[in-house]
Amino acid sequence: MRHDSEGEEVDDLNREEKQRIVEDIHKRFQEAEIVITTDYKGLDVEELTDLRRQLRDASIEYQVVKNTLLNRASENTDISVITEYFKGPCAVAISYKDPVAPAKILSKFAETHPKLELKIGAMNGKVLSVDDLKALSKLPSKEELLSKLLSCMNAVPGNFVRTLAAIPAGFVNVLQGIKDKKEQESA
């Protein structure tokens, strides 16, 4: 943004650029698993760069966009439930795969950088409050859950095989017991 001679903000984006931005964000909102809005006011460039890097490393987009463009982009998407929160300095974190990762990263970052404020989130057309986002951040990540599921699935066949192997062994023991008893009776 630049300012005119009287200090009024002058919009540097022309109509076509705005439309392109709205269409791009709209498409991303449609594909998003979760969108979390934050107030980044007070973070310096280095802190913001660090946050963006952490999010990017987890395949999460983090973008500062004008609120009017966010409002237009969210129309007819699951994100439209949080348009009333697109006020003041607003940045959106968009995750397409893992809804837990952005909540974890943003919550952890906000603990050490209190100037970052979690505002609200949207997932599957539902509004997620700050408390919901913090609770979500405490859940195991998708990778951790898949790892636990895999170890459970691996344990089931192993236990099943051991159980099946025990049946014939038990049967042989019963037959041996019957044989030994008959031998004792005949002796």
C-alpha cells in the first residue's frame, strides 16, 4: 500500500490482479483441509520468515492477503464460515493434507512469540475456536497416527499365527496325554 498526499491509502492492485488473486485463493480454499487465520502484527521480518519456513517445511502455505480479497475468495467454500474474522492484520495458513500440523506449528510458535495471535480456523465447514485449535495441536500428527495403526496391524497377524500354531501343539499334547494314560492303565 502506498499513501497519497493526504495520507489516504491508495490501492496498488488493479482489478485484474485482484480477480486473479481471488480466483487463486478461492481454488486453494476449495482444496484446503484446514485454514487457520492469524494476526501477525508486531512480528518482525525475521520472525515472520522463520514462521513461514517452518510452515513451508510442513507443506503449509502461509500468506498475508487483504481482507476484502479473502472475503471474496471464501465465497461458496467451506471457509466462508469464518469471513467475519477477516479483520485487521490477517494471514492465513492453508493445509491440504494434515489438519494437525498447522495447528501444532502455529500454537508452538505463538508460545515463544506472543505477538502472533491465533484468530480462528475452519475445517470441513466448521468453525474452530482458538481453544479448538490448541486442542487440535495436542493431537498426534497424521504420520504418528499412521505409524501406530501400522504397528497394531502388524501385531494382529503375528498374534493370530501364534494362536493358530498353539492349537495343533495343544492337540498333540492332549493326544500324548491320552497315550501316556492308556500306557499306564495297560501296565
